[in-house]
Amino acid sequence: MPLILIGGYILAHFLLYIFIFRHRPFFWSERGIFLFHFTPALMLVTLAFGAFFWRPSFNSFALFVGASAACGIYSLSFLECWLLSEGGYSLRILSELVRRGTATPEELELQFFDMSAQKKVGRLESLLDLNLLQTDGNCFRLSPRGRVLAKVMSLIAGVAGFRVPG
């Protein structure tokens, strides 16, 4: 029964986004879409942990782990698709190649130079809005929050076996 509830949560969450939230400007931003996933997932996982804490058992622990994993897999898959559809850069290059048939790297670079610059500016603005970067004159540097996130990401990458830049 609890697995049906977790599946129902995921289905309801997806349908709410499709029919209601994707039409609201707040959910067009990275912050909005992150909060849309993080807040209800945190509540679901907290409830599952509460069930385990209230009546510790193998089944309640499995429910906690299962709810956490299901929310994580769903949210990461959703966010990956959202970013791919939102990004559009690669899709536009592919569309241009379909339209042209062939193009040299130089032709594509020249055609998409402005879009690339806009994407970089947009990425920097997002990092500033999330308080992960700070400006220092004409330079950017990590904020305290950005340093913590960078260390956590390095730790995760190291544990996963990726080479972490020094």
C-alpha cells in the first residue's frame, strides 16, 4: 500500500506540473522548479522517516529508503528533461544541421556565438541569484554558500570515483 501512495505522489506531482505549474512564471526558473521538487519530496521523506522512527522495523526502514530513492530518481529524471528542453542550445544546433544538411564547426560557432554568450550570462545570473557566486569588482568568486556546495559536490564526485580538480 505505501508503494502505491509513493507512486500516486509522483503521478500527482507530475500532473500538477503539466496542467498547472508550468504555466506560472515562477516555475520557469531554476529556483522555482527546484523548490517545486524539493519541498514536497522533503515532506514525503520526512513522513516516511517519522513512520520508521515511530515504529522501527525493517518494513518502515525499507519504506523510508524506497520513498527517498523514488523521489530522488523521479526528481533527477524530471529536472534532466526540464533542463534539456529549457536549454535549447543543443536542440537548435541539431535543428540547424537538419535544415542545412551539413555545416563546418566554424559556421556553427559563428551562427550560435550570440546564443552561447547569452547562455553564459544567464548561467552567471542564475548563480548570482542563488547566492552561489559573488562579484568582486569585475570578477566572480564563490560565496560562502557556493564554497560549501563546491566542497559537497567534490566529495560526491570523489566518492563516485571521478577525478576531482585540485
